Amino acid sequence: MKKIFLLLTAGLYSALPVSFGKNVKKKVYIQQFVEHPALNETVKGIVDGLKHNGYTPEDNLDLRIESAQANPALASQIAAKFVNQAPDIVVGIGTVSAQSFVKYTKKNNIKLIFSSITDPLQSELVKNLKTPKNNVSGVSNFVKLSPQIQLFKNIQPNLKRLGFLYNPSESNSLSMITKLKELCPKFDITLIVQAANKTSEVAQAMTNLVSKVDAVFIGNDNTALSALQIIINTATKVKVPVYVSDTDAVKLGALAALGPNQYKIGLQTAHMISRILKGQDIGSTAVEFPTETELYLNENAAKNLEIQINETLKDKAEKILGRSS
């Protein structure tokens, strides 16, 4: 009788419709290296983009978001914890967070989508941008530096010494320094770099840097961006403009930015995540870059710095903060 009962039970389960497991939620776990306007907008774009693609926590998505608080050790701990929960996709926002997952893509067959990474090759996240392989792909936030330097010169024709604050442990910043060293001489500009290993060192590093330069450029360095208000306040006191790649940082008092819209970077990332969840091969999914740049200007900052921005440049701006109506 027991054998007959087992056969009947097996037959019953095999007769159940395939939709029996339909409500199983996809697990997408996001690690953000540090909280600052650019990465916050990226996360917001990812969440909204997933919703647009049919993935919501209320229905079919197990979504978790944690910040490593600019701590590489914490980034490693979060990565290990996420991997142990068998996610469908992990997302690393910022270079260090993305790097914390890489070893698991090889050992545990974890799928990693990175976002807001300046140089995926230099960061050793992928070896090929067109066919990344190794269960990794993602969206870079890198845009060409030449138009950005040209913007600085348009605003400050007499710009000769450009300062760059960076964290030596961030490979994205090291990559940018290499590019800037090649590019700046073409604009008759001398690049002056200043290291800050953590946010607590930024104030002193900036005090030293602004005494040597005509302007400061903050790229996609997460340490610098997380202390951007300190950087801008220090520079403004001595009438030194701060330029940024992150358009969302202009509202904090930077003079100008020509860069990607970080919210749109998040949306772009969400579209990639959706395609992978639906079965697209991640190893054959090419790394993507911003499809456009936006120009943001800050008239209040210009006034405080006693700098006049020409009307031609204003006409090209996506947004002008502090503009009187």
C-alpha cells in the first residue's frame, strides 16, 4: 500500500501546472560603496528601471541594498554575505564594491553587474569590453576627458594649473590621472595631483592643493565625492573653482560639470539586469557607456568666485543652478 501511495503522490505532483513555482522572487542584491549624490542617483535609477522592466519587491523581486560606507573591509563582508544567500545577480556600484564580488563570479558562478565604474579594464573587472566573460558585465560612467578640459578653459581662459584630488587605492582615479597627464599639456595645463587616503584627510589635502592651483577637478573618486562639500568650501574661500564630472554634485557648489546623468546610468544598468534575469548570456553582454553628457553650471558659485560665464556656454547648459528668473 505504501508503494502505491507514493506512486499516486508522485503522479499528483507531476500533474500540477508548471506555474506552481511562478511566484519565486528574483534576488537582486546591490552593494553601494559609499553614499554621495552620484551613487545615490544611480541606485534610484536602478530601482526605478527594474520597476519599469516588470520587477517590483511587492511582486517578483527580492531587492537588497547595502552601503559599504567607504570601507573596503565592509565591502568584502557584504559581498560574502550576499553570495551566501544565492542571489540571481549582485550589483556593485563603485569600483571597490564591484571588485569585492569578482572572486565569487569565478568560484561560485555568481553573476555580477557593475555600475558607475570609470575604467572596468584598469579595475580588472573585465578583460574585454565587448565580450567580458567570467559572469561579469555592467555600465561605466566614463565620458571623454577632452571636452571637460575644454569646458574648464572656456570658463577660465587663463587656467594653467589644474589640481586633482584622489585616493591612491581607487584604481578608477589612477586611470584618470594617467589620461589627464597625457591630455593636460595639449591645453597648456600642468596637472598637480594630491592624495587623500580617506575622507578625514581631505580637508588638509585640499588646503595644500588649493595653494598651488588655479582650479580643482574632482572626477569619479568616491573618497573625494563623499567629502565634496569640504572640498568646495575650502576652495571657495580662496576663490579657486571646483569642476566635477558628476552633474549631481553641482548643486553642492561646484562651478560646472560636463558628465553623464547618474540616474540614467542607473536606468541603463537596470535594463541590463533585466535582460540577464530573462536569460541573456552575461558573458556575451558588452560593457556599456553613457549615451550622452549634460552640462550643468552654477551661477551662484560663479558669483562667489567672481567668474563670468559667457552666454554661449549658458545656452548649451542642460541646467543652470542659481539662475535668477
